[in-house]
Amino acid sequence: MYVVPTPVGNLEDMTFRAVRILKEADLILAEDTRTSSVLMQHYDIHTPMQSHHKWNEHETAASWADRIEGGLTVALVSDAGTPAISDPGFMLVRECARRGIEVECLPGATAFVPALVQSGLPNEKFCFEGFLPQKKGRESRLKTLATEARTMIFYESPYRLVKTLQQMAAAFGEERPATVVREISKLHADTRRGTLAELTAHFTAVEPKGEIVLLVGGAPDEEKKEHRNKYKDD
């Protein structure tokens, strides 16, 4: 099985090898066949596609692994970026690995890497948090991360960005440095840097749109001590 990253924005970010693998595979498993069909048409790829998404991967991972074991060569793609990174794919990869089936993930697009590099925040060490819990566990997760010393990376919806920035300002402090990267490699790509308070004010005034990566600087030593004292009795 091949795990094939696809562009997060600009279709030209596809690699030569990824195109070849998608053409040579017996079947492409796609998060959304309608979305992936645009990419396939662009690169003249006519390999059959079937859906493999978060709503069915629990039930179908074993059956797809059966078919791969039987000799089927499968390429797994998500709507954008690398499958299994905040996208479907982990269940099938785990099942294949459990059975000793060869799994190869091609190098390629993952939204948080360019966002981290261009953020200007320290990147020698970082932690990837993906999407925060939408409701249950959200506040406690932010409280836990308040003392995280590494740069933190989150994915967020434009509809929740302002609320998330407000919650982070309350949990981490308004002056914590952060960066919002939108629409990576697309026509209206935008990188906005500032404190959590400044970014909250900006995106309250200017409605955020598009796919978003939110990066937040780690806690300085004095903040880690302060937060430990604040929450030690919680």
C-alpha cells in the first residue's frame, strides 16, 4: 500500500513520483472521490477510485487489508496533504502494519511544515496538536498546554478561529506570540504574525477564510513556573 500526499493548495505541488504511483496502482482509496477527481483529471490519472473516509474506515480497514494481502496495489489519498495527519488513513495503515503488509508513505505536502517554517517561531522543537476538542476536554487541554515550552501547531476552522484565539489568550496570556497561516500555496495565501491579543483583534475585524494553521510560541521559563503555581491545586 502506498500513502500518497496530495497538494494542500496549488496543484503544481504534486511530485512526479506521486503521479506515477497513482497511475500504476490498481485502486485509489480517496477521502472524497469528488475532491480527488479534480486532481486526477488534472494529471490524466484514470485509476479506479473508491471512498475511504472517517465515517467508514473503522469498518472497512480489515476488508481493504484483505484485498491488499491478496495482491491488490492500493494508493491512499486524502482531500489534501498527507493521509492520517488529521485525516483518515491511520486505521488502514495500522491494520496493514499489523499483518506485515508493506506500507510506504511518499514524501510530500503536509500543511503544518511550511506554516511552521514561515511562522518565524522557533522550529527546532515543536509539538503538533492537530484539531483541539470542539467541546469536551477543550479547556483542560489548553490548561495542560499552557506550560508547553515548544512551539505548538494547531489546525482550525475559520468559523472557530476567533473563539480559539480568545481561549488561548485566556489560557496562555494575551502577549504570547502566535502566527496564523491561511490558504497555504493558494492564490490568497496569507501569513499573519503577532500576539494572541493582536491576532484576536485582527480576525475579529477581518473575517478569516480558508484552511488555517495556527502556531503558538512555547511558554517562557517564567510563565511555566507561574502557571504551575496557578494550577497546582486544580
